[in-house]
Amino acid sequence: MLPTSASLLDRLHSPTDPAAWDRLTAVYSPLIRGWLQKQNVRNDDAEDLVQEVLIVVIRRIPEFQHNGRTGAFRAWLRMIAVNVSRDFWKAKRLRPAVVGGSDFGAVLDRLADSSDALSREWDKDHDLFVTRRLLELLRPQFEATTWTAFERFALKGEPAAVVAADLGITSNAIFIAKSRILTRLREEAAGLLDS
């Protein structure tokens, strides 16, 4: 079980916490890969880029200081992904077939501009993906009934009384399950997601 006292972002500052680095890889590799594939980057190039982005993150995480602004880590990660992709593209190690015939450099410029729609799409995709992924990774830490209660009540919006009756527990147990899981999610996601 992962420590609950600090967020993933805090734990990444410790080089002696391999579980934090494993968690970072488990959360962010699929996100970065998926974004690259949406930009028509070939799978083998996408795998290389994911590895390069994570190497830069590992190398530069000691420099990262969360400024308290919404999306600070997300924006920092996005710029690393843009810069690594740009370096690959300029070195001709990457040859994506960008939709609509525009060049990949223009896509990277749009992604680097925090006011561009593509950048805002990255932000939205990031928060949704990271939330879902962290929930998947947290699930084994809870009893099956607790998780089912949370999922049905908090995620699917079913009435607490219905879920409680189906699971043979009290409505109060439903609220406790939701609170426990959301508390762990907030701890794990602190600094990674918008509040």
C-alpha cells in the first residue's frame, strides 16, 4: 500500500521512493502515448517519445516547484512533452502524418500556447485521464463492497438508499465509502489536478 501522507508529486522529489516513480509511469505513460497517437504519431515513435518525456521529467522534477496555480504540474509536463517532441521532429527521428496536411511543428506550437484550444484540450484530457487512472490504481486498496458502493453512488449517481439495499449495508456506509476513497484520491492527486 502506498503512503497516504503525501501526494505523488511530493513523493517524486525523493529519489529513494521507487514506488512513486512506478506510479508516475503507470499514470502518465498511457496519457502521453494516447495524446501522441491522437496526433498520428506512429506507435514506435510514440513509445520512444514517452520514454524520453519521462526521462526529462525524472531528471527535472527536483527543479519543479508547484507555484500553487491551477494546473502548474500539468502545464510543466505539457511543455516537456512539446519540447521533447519538437526535438525529435527537428532531428527527423519523428515523422507523424498530421491530420489535414498541416505540419507537426504547427501542432506543437498550438500545444505550447496555453490559450490555444488544443492546449485546453490537453488540460481537460489530462485531468480526466489522471483522475480515472488514479482511481484504477487506488481500487485494490479498498474492500470490494466499499469500492462498489463508491462507484455506484459517487460515479454512477445511483441513490444511496438503493445502493445500500443492494449491497446489504447502511446508507451511512455508502457516504463513508465515498469519503474514504475521495480522501485517498485527493491525497494522491494533490498538485496534479485542478481543484
